[in-house]
Amino acid sequence: MDHTAQLVALRSGPYRGRGGAAALAAALGVKPETVKAWRLGIRQPSYDSRQRIAALHAEKCGGGS
């Protein structure tokens, strides 16, 4: 699963609703605008950010890779 799909799963699952985007960004150590840019494909996350996304996805959504 790529980072975009992991972000979508996180936003539609444990980080959905009001304040979810800000909470997801805080959990990843970035600004909400950065997460939005990643989701829309405007920018790509760094290697370290992709690792944090994958780890958070595995923790919160039970997903691997």
C-alpha cells in the first residue's frame, strides 16, 4: 500500500471528522497543509515521513507495508 492510500485510510478511519486532519498532522510531526499536499499529490513525503506514515497506519489501522 502506498503512502497516499495509507493517508486516505487514516483520514477515513481513526483521524476522520472535525479536527482529524490536524490530529493526523500532529501525529506525523508536520503541518495540516503538508498532509493535504501529500494526499492531493502536490508534494511527495520524504523517506522519513513515509516511514512515519507507514508506522502510524500499521498502529492505527492494523495494516502492514
